[in-house]
Amino acid sequence: MSLITLHDKAVLAARFERDPALHMMELGDLDDLLWPHTTWYALAGGEGPVALVYGVGEIPTVLGFARPRQAGALEELLRAMLPVLPRRFTAHLTGGAGGVLSAAYTVEHRDALVRMALTDPDAASAHPHGGWLPRTLDSDDLAEVLALFAAAYPGNWFDERMLATGRYTGVRDAEGVLTAVAGVHVYSPAHRVAVVGNVATLPSARGRGAAGACVAQLCRLLREDGVDRIGLNVHAHHATARGLYERLGFTVSEAFEEAVFSAR
């Protein structure tokens, strides 16, 4: 089957709505803020997986998510995409789909992650602040947010435009220093979806509940917006982070691999 590009938001949304827990990121990328930076690929003549090339950041990002029953179809799609893929990109791929790229690309970096979905919102709503006072952050807080990431989460993927959504939360210590934050990678009230990300705490404050207070407050705000599809990505072997998210009501939806590919 031949490779095609898809340009109709409604068609894409209909595909992703069949499994929103798996495709939260893609649904969020249909938002007007992010849509101009997206290119969507599929194979003609079918209703198989859709892959996204997202052109924001230092290098493009390729998303290819499918349940195990469609693993072969995702591999076929990626094989067809080889002539159009960037020469260097970060990929989030389920199953063993990344193996299809090995003939043309080398892997610089590889990590195992899981997608988690908020399935018990009451747990997030009831999560204690632990003495922290989460507050909404916006673009005026950019310098402080960048300083926190430099100290606590260097090399993270951060799109500063998302601060302007008003869906970043943070807490400060007694001296007023921004101590922890939690934000969104994508946020689309129209599709009732958000993917939480950039959760970080200064090393000196870890283990005191600051990040949990931020994520819990963010989930409350998102649900007030009518967003009832809330997900996040976390390293599969990061037991502390996974334990926190489980206490907040998140459960694993799917495992995937994050890797950086460079053309041979």
C-alpha cells in the first residue's frame, strides 16, 4: 500500500477517538496552537495506524502508537515512511516498530517509557497539598521555570508556548523560590485531552510532596476545564515517579520506546 498524508482534523480525530487513552498526545496535537507544526502519515486504503511528524523543538519528533494487534501495520507504515523521515529525530514508538528503521538509521539513545492515563480522578482531587500552596504559572514566570529546569530537569522537552495556556502549576518555598512545577505537553479542551509533563522539583526539596501537590492541582484545574482525558509519560523503571502517579489515580495504558535516530 502507498503512503499518504492526512489533512482533515475530523478524520484524524475520529481515528484517535477509538482509543483515546493511547492517542492523547495525537488528539492534543490537533489543537490550533500545535496543528501547523504537524504532518500526518498513513497507508492508503485502510484504517490502520497513523504516524505524526511534529516539527517543534531542537529536532523533530515522530509518534507512532498502536496496540499489539496492529504492531505489524505500524511497522509497515514506518517502512513506507523511510524516504520522508527527517535525517535526525526523536521517536516515540510502541512495540518493536523502531527496528524497521535500523537499516537506514542508527540509534543514539533509547529509553523504555509507559503512557499512563488518569482513571481515578477522585484520587487526584483528594491528594493532600502537604503544606504546599500550588499556584498557576504563566509566561511571566518563564525565567524562573527555565532556571528550575536547568537545576532539576536538564535536557527536558519544553515548549514555552504552553505556559501561556495557564495550565502550569508551581509551588514556592518560604523564600519565594520556585521549587516545583507541573505542566502540559498538549492541552486541548476541544478534544477534552491534556498530557501532563515537565514535572520537576529542585533537588533540595525532593521527597516532600511538592511535585505531587503540583500534579494534583493541575489535574483539578484540567477537569474544571472539562478535560477528562488526562495522561502522562514516565520512564518505565522510575519507581518513585510511577508510585506517585499511581497514588494520584493514574494507571498504565501502554508501554513504548523513546529513541533518537540519526540517518546513516
